[in-house]
Amino acid sequence: MNYANTANAYKTQQVMTASPEELTLMLYNGALRFITESIQALDQKNYEKSHKANMRAQEIVREFMATLDMEFELSQDWFKLYEYIEYCLIQGNLKKDKDKLDEAKNMIQEFRDTWFQAMKQARTQKAVAK
């Protein structure tokens, strides 16, 4: 088994055993990674690589949009935020606009950091309750 196969097996195992909260964190991290790759590829004028990474980030954002429970008003607000992030990604992709990509990245980073803090707080409360 080579290194790539070992890494893929590990990643698959990580995803298969992750809690829903951890999966969400992984998605945020993935979106950040792909946006960063897209920006770096733009800097290198590698437009195909930039486009592919951007499309992966868009897929993750659309997944977030699709999984919101729209019965809650808060979900409707989050949907609008994700919609704006998707808009920034699309504009960044079409116009090769790093500012739009940075804006999307900053928003995703803020969501990711908030999510991580909420996970930590939930774990602490769960531990205290035992």
C-alpha cells in the first residue's frame, strides 16, 4: 500500500467515524482549503486549477445550504449568508477577483471558528453534566 492509498484510507475512516458536528467542521475546513487553493492558483495564473478548487468550495457551500432546516427563522438567515458566499465565489471565479474570494474565505473562516467554539462549549457542558 502506497502513501496515497494509506492517506485515503485514513481520511475515509475519519469521515465514517465522525460525528455530525465533526463532519460540519471538516466541511468548513475543506471549503477554506479549496478557497485558499483557488486564490493561490490565481496568483500563479493557473486558471484551470483555480476554477476546479473554486467549484469544490461552491459544492461545499451548496451542501450547507441544502442541509439547513428551513422551518427555523435562523436557518433562513444562514441561507442568505451562504447564498452571498456562493455569489462571492462565483464572481471571484468568473472575474478572477481575489477580493471576492477573500471575502468568501473570511466569512467561512468566521463560521468555522464559531462552529469550533460551539463544539468546544457543547463538549464542556456535556462533561459537566456527567
